[in-house]
Amino acid sequence: MAASGLSALCVECGLCCDGSLFRFLPVEPQHAPRHHALSLPVVTQSGRLAMPLPCAKLEARCCSVYQARPPGCRAFVCHLGSRLEKNEVGFPAALGLVREAQRLIEVLRGAWPGPEPVVQRATAAKHAPPSEQALEALRDVHAWLDAHLHWPE
């Protein structure tokens, strides 16, 4: 698959940027100036430099600095993106999977109100879920992410 197919999927998805997959993006010290030049925050997290997510440059589901995005962002390819690059899944099917993830996350957002990012916040919650519906929505999101975006162990 051409890189443009992966790029097209990435700009339609945004799940790695919106905090659905991660709370932080590791930043190599030599890349911190690039982040600063793009007005992206760099913090120390667990003794390492990192950029907090959701990304400040995410607009809707699209990276507003996609062509100039930092090296860590450029290097990340989720499992679905890797499968697309290897022609194991076609672009329409991959986009359909992304849309399903976005739908599941919207269900979770409706069932588990509060600040973003909802997936990471609900996962880390130390209190009981607001409802059985919210717990089921979180399970559905995790099952989807494990099946399609997270790398198999």
C-alpha cells in the first residue's frame, strides 16, 4: 500500500492523537525543539520527556500540522495501519473499522460523561462506572482496540 493510503487513513482516524490509545507520546530529547517550534507541549512523565495527549494540534480528527508533525508521530503506525501498508486489509475496510471505533467511543462518551480523553479516563477510573451501560461501552471499546489497533502481544 502506498504511504498515501496510510496517510489518508491517519487523517481520518486520529485515535492515536486524541488520547484514545495513549495519554503521552514519548519525545526523544533531540526532538523537543521540533515540538516547541510547533507549539506542542513537552513534559516530564515517569522521568522521560513526553507530549501529553490529546494533541494540541488535533482539529476534529485531523492533525493540523500533519505534513510537519514531529518524528515520534511520524514513526508511529498502529496495527491497522501496518495491515493496510501490507495490503492485508484494503482502504475501504480499514476506514470502516476506524469509523466503527469512532462510533464506539462516541457511545462511551455519552455513557461516561466528563473531560477528554474518555477512553483513558474511563480505563483509569478508580470509582465505579456511572452505569452498567458505561461499563459495557468501555468493554466494547477495549475489545475493538485490542482487535484492530493495539499490536498483538
